[in-house]
Amino acid sequence: MEAPLEHALLGLLQQQPRSGYDLRKIFTATPMGIFSDSPGAIYPALQRLERRGWIAGRIENRGALRRRRLFRLTAAGAAAFRQLQEQPLTTDDLKRLHHVMLKFSLMDKSHGPAASVAFLKSLARILAAYIPTLRAHLAPGMSLSGRLALEHGIADYESLLGWTRSAMARYRSSARRGAPR
Amino acid sequence: MEAPLEHALLGLLQQQPRSGYDLRKIFTATPMGIFSDSPGAIYPALQRLERRGWIAGRIENRGALRRRRLFRLTAAGAAAFRQLQEQPLTTDDLKRLHHVMLKFSLMDKSHGPAASVAFLKSLARILAAYIPTLRAHLAPGMSLSGRLALEHGIADYESLLGWTRSAMARYRSSARRGAPR
DNA sequence: TCTCCCATGTAATTCGTTACATGATTCC
DNA sequence: GGAATCATGTAACGAATTACATGGGAGA
């Protein structure tokens, strides 16, 4: 699971065509702000995606108006995005939870609720295996702040595990009451 | 709050002298594995710190044995580390919670329990201000996975806020029963 | 002897950061 | 007319990643 910024850009462009400036604003003003909103990150990233043929930018309003390049996903880009979304989770991904949650947040739209539930299941499995290894590092000699920090890490993953369960329950109940999508 | 890897290296070397390989092992085998354990990250970082005069490496076992460069903090390095630890938290730091927790985990040893409590207090203040801005992004049109991801983000910061309170309580109770340190 | 682990490094490439540069438009 | 904002980009630099390279020592 590489290149989180590109992954986020593809996800946003899959929703609708946007300009570089639109994308920047999303990264400055919304919870997606984990990603860089600097023009030096976004414009080069868009250029890379365009060179790969995954997105296509076209200037809107040819006339006298303020110029604006609107980017949209190509068929190849949609396929690449789908593949990124399908990449199976590994233990390493737990170190980049932001990216994991980005993927999940786009999953309903890219692959539908069933895939979202499968994703939650695999996340739960990985967490259940990982948490005990964290606990093994609780040692007697630690400073209080060191111990508290580690305890927080453990509690954090545990609460994420709890979240996966409640999220799966939400999918079940939303399926019962008039199926979404 | 910049350069998390260097910060982590200084923190580890402050505890005791270690070799590059020791440091790598810590990053591969312990919960500090958020940082890169690749030699291409660690050795250049150690060189930078040494060039700045913050650490000094010296070869152990001059004789025929396997060579090993042990790095230790210099006085300048200890001062730099102290300053990094003292850098006040900002809202931006919430996007790099790993780094925040690293700082906290080292705080008892670098500045003592009183500083740790002050740190927790400032973290709680920033969280209390930030969480409502996240909540403002819960919108009706979102997909279920999008909504769940955002809800998780909010719950995560809320549980962190709860953790700061219980951690402060732990400091109070550990102060009551025979002073720590 | 062969393989695995200890231990240290470098090189090429990629990506992000900060800072700069440019020009149009809107609002006062 | 001047400031703020829209909108797009580039340049210099710093740092991480992957992969490669080297050599000693320990155990089978």
C-alpha cells in the first residue's frame, strides 16, 4: 500500500472532476488534512498521475475567464484505483492507520458494502493478532510516561478493534432496513 | 515539531549509548517500529546528528573484534533534545500522534513528572478545541464507510482525551504513594 | 564449507517541504 | 487603486525507500 497522496487524489477524482486548487482546499479544510496541501506536493503528483494516463486534465472555460484545469479519472485510472483499494491489508499497514481509514472511507463507493465488510473483517483479524505482541512490551522497568504511552497505543488498537465490530453491526442493520445501494 | 526520526534517535541515545544496529533493531522489534529501520534512513540520520555535534560515535573494541560504532549524546545534543521536548504542542501535531506520543514517552526522563503532566494538560486543551471542528464535517450525504471512518476519527481523539485525564490521575496517585522518579 | 546473523555503509530514485513566481479576479 | 483570494506552477533542498555492497563471526 504505497503512495497515500496519490491514492487520496484518485479517490477524490473518482467522486467528481476537480482542479488542483479544489484538491488543495480539501486538504487544508477537511479531516483529509492528513495529506499535504502544499502546491509543491499536489501539482507534481497530478503531473505524475497524468503522465501515467490515470487522470486527464482539461482546461475549463476556454474563453476569457480565469483558467482552471479540471482533472478527471480515465478508465485506466479507475482500474488503478480499484486495484489500490483491493490491495490486501498487512500488519505493516497498522502503522499507517490514516491510510487504512482513507481506503475504508472510499470502499463503499469503489467496491460496495460487501467489500467494506470484508475489509473490516480482515482489519479485525490483523488487529487481534497484533495487539498481544504490543502487550508483550509492557515491562516493569519503564518510566510512567513510557508505560502510559504504550498503554495508550494498546488501548488505541483495542478501540479500533471494537470499532470494526460496531461498524460491521452498522452494515448489518443498514442492510435490514431498505438496502442501500 | 520536526524530524521525528532524529528526535527518536536522540531520545534513545539519551537513555544509553547504542550502535546504529542497536537502533535499527529497536525500530524493527518494538512498538517504536513506527520509525524506519532501514539502514538508508538510520545511518545518514546518525551522520547528520554527528555533523551537528549532537552525538559522537566511537569505535568499540579497537582490537581484532567485530567493529561497532557506539554513539552517545554530547552536551550539545542533550540540550537540543531538551529543546525538542519543550517545543509546545500545536493543532498540527494532532496529525502526527505517533510523534506526540514519542515525545510524551520520553518526558518523564527528560523533564520529570511535572512536565509530563503539563504536557498532558496542553494536549487535552488542544484536543478539546479540535474535536468539535471534526464533528462539523459529519454531513448527511456521506457513504456509510465515509461516515464510519470519520466517526472513528472523532472517537479516536475523544478516547485520547479520556486517556489524558486518566493519565493525569495516574500521576496524582503515583505522587501520593512514595514519590516516583 | 556454507549459511545465517552481526554491522556498517552507499547510490539512485522518489517524494515532500519551503519558498518563490506569476497573473487574473473580486471586493473595498 | 490596492488587498485578498483564485489558480497554477517551479526550484532548491532534505530526507526516506529500495537495493546494493562489503566483511567478520558463529554455528551446522
